[in-house]
Amino acid sequence: MRRLLPVALAALLAAGCSGAVAQETPERSSGTGPITFVTGRDTTGYLQPLLDRWNEAHPAERVTLLELPEAADEQRAQMVANLQAKSERYDVLGLDVVWTAEFADAGWIVPLDRGMFPLGRFLPPVVDTAVYRGKLWAVPYTSNAGLLYYRKDLLAEQGFKPPTTWAELREQARTLHERYGVGGYAGQFLAYEGLTVNFAEAVQSAGTDILSPDGTRVAMDTDRAKAGLDFLTGGVREGWIPAEALSFKEEESRLAFQEGRLAFARNWPHAYGPATSSAVGRKFGVTRLPGLNGPGSSSLGGVNLAVSAFSKRQKSAVEFIRYFTGLENQRRVLADGSFPPVWAELYDDPGLIKRFPYLPVLKQSILSARPRPASANYNQVSLVIASAVSNALTHPQEEDDGDIVASMKGQLSEIIRTQ
């Protein structure tokens, strides 16, 4: 456990009581006029046409797109710097779903009127990511859930059905690794937010949670969390999780699978399109993530739209969010941007299913998914988790997974107490 202490201490020193340092929220603005929409970089080019439609219909409330870096941690850093300075530059914020609690607790975004948005037609777990302490702080814009990509040609040759449990995945990954010389399984195992997501999914899929729903206590059952960690460390020890996977983020795992170097890979839906035109072509399929005793539970991803507390044009910002999260735009989000929408009915649309065959599986994955730990100090929570799990994967022979889980619980409890 000594290797964990420096990181844990650094996390605890960095973890301030966000509620205590929250800046005083300015008086709500009813102003209208041109607004700025800030979000992560659009890599598909689908955003601007949607903005152009708004601008044509609202010449006095034109929206300007401000793109931040693609990496979520860099996006957050720039947004936080702006909001801590009480800058009026940002009006509408495209937030990673895990930032809702932090930004609300700090007084950087304003609560929204539930009645202004058709939340009842959204996928229920997606709405939960925008709620903090009983209030709606943002509106879901895109969703996301992890999927298991698998080589259906190799499974068919061995008479395997897609795995639904960790035991089945382990057996199949080991067999395919030995017989075809491919890596058995990989996720996102570098020490960053992606590893926190993969561990959260393992914990949930073993039947427990990291934090309570309100983020006020550590809820992990030690034995179940250990089972989730054992699933990952056991794969490294036994070789069906290749050593190179410990350096994988989303892009590396996507490329490894579509180049034919993996039998199974955990990734987001965005990896589906590129895989269809890759070396694996039509030889792959997707299914829900497996779990301890049956299908597992993914972490929820996606983007929520919030209004800056320091915007002078909050009325225009809210109206823009209503437009941008409307049904027809949501259809374009999927059709043109290939991002999972938040409207439930789109997942049952025959035309969209024909174009995006993974939609029924993705819908079930989202409905069974859970938000990542809701905490005003989420960054510190994620840092401790990723550090501990990375240590376990890098040194799978040296320390007991139960000890690692117990130490992690202690560190998380310290962070929760500072909130």
C-alpha cells in the first residue's frame, strides 16, 4: 500500500471543501442576445450546421461555438479557470456528465426549470446525470454506455456464444488467445479517467457501488469490489489481458480491435463505425458488458448542457438548450454525429436501427447503466481510484486485491469527509 500513499495524500491536499469555497452565485439574468456555446472539439463536423439553423431563426441571439481540446480533463481545466474568474464569456456549457455535482456545488451553473424540458421522453438514467441534490442543473444532450466488441467469426469457429459473464469471457478470451495468437480482452487501462470508468463498471457488475447515490458515503462492499478488481488483475496475471493494454485509452483499444489484435474489447459506441470499414469489417459484433453472474452494468457517459451562473444572457441560453436538445436535433446528433441521443424513442426507430444496428443493445446498456460517483470532489475520487487500480494491474502478483480495495475505501472516505 505504500505506493498509494503519495498519490492519496496529494489528492487529499488538493481536495478542498468545494461547498465552502463556492463562489457566490450572481443574481439570475433574464438577458437575451448573442451567446457562446463552449464544448469539447467537434471531430465530426456535425455541430456547425445545427448552430446555423438556430442562427438563421434567431439573428439577434446568434450562438458562437467555442471548441475546447478533445481531452475531457483539459476541457474541465479551461472551463474551471473561466468560471473561477467569474467571466461572462461562456453562456452555455457542454459538461461531461460527471461534472454536474462539482459545477453545481461550486455555484458555477444555475438550476433549471424541469417543466421547460421533455425529460419524461428521455432515457431515465440519462436524466439522473443532470440532477444533483434534487435539482435539475443541466439538460442531457448526448448519452453513452460501454459495449463489448467481439470477433463473431472467431467465436463461431469455436462454437462460442457472446459471453454474458466474466467466467465465460475469461474462458473464451484465453482460448482465442491461445489458438489464434490474438490478445484476449482489453479496455481502457491507463491510469486516467478511463480506468476509473472500467473499474466502476466492474464494481457495478459485481453488485455494488463505489459511492452512495447522494455521494455522501463510500458504499463499496469489499468482497464484491474485490471480485471486480480480481476480474481485471486476473486477466493480466493469466495473460488474456495483454500487457500492452495497460497503456490503452479509448483510441488505442479501438485501433487494437479493428486491426485484428484483440478478440474482445470494451469501448464506447463511437468505435463501431470505424470498425465496419477496418480489417475486421463485418466479422465483429457488439453486446452488453458481461458481469459476475450475468450481464453487467456500464458507466454512463455523455454530455449535458448547462447555463453559466455568470452569463448575462441566461434567457437566450435556456432557449438555445431547449432547441438543441429537441427531438429533431437529437435525430441529427445520431445521424450526422454518430453520438447516442437522449430521446428514448429514437432507439426504436427502424430507419435508424438499419443504419446503426447496435442501437437496441446500446439502449439496454444505457438503461442498465449507472452514473459514476456523484461527488463535488469527483476529480479527487477519480484520481484515487485510477491510481489504486493501476497499481493493482501493474503489480498483480505483489499485493492482495482485498487490501487494495480496503485502502481505496479509506482514502475515498477521507475525500468525502472534506466535502
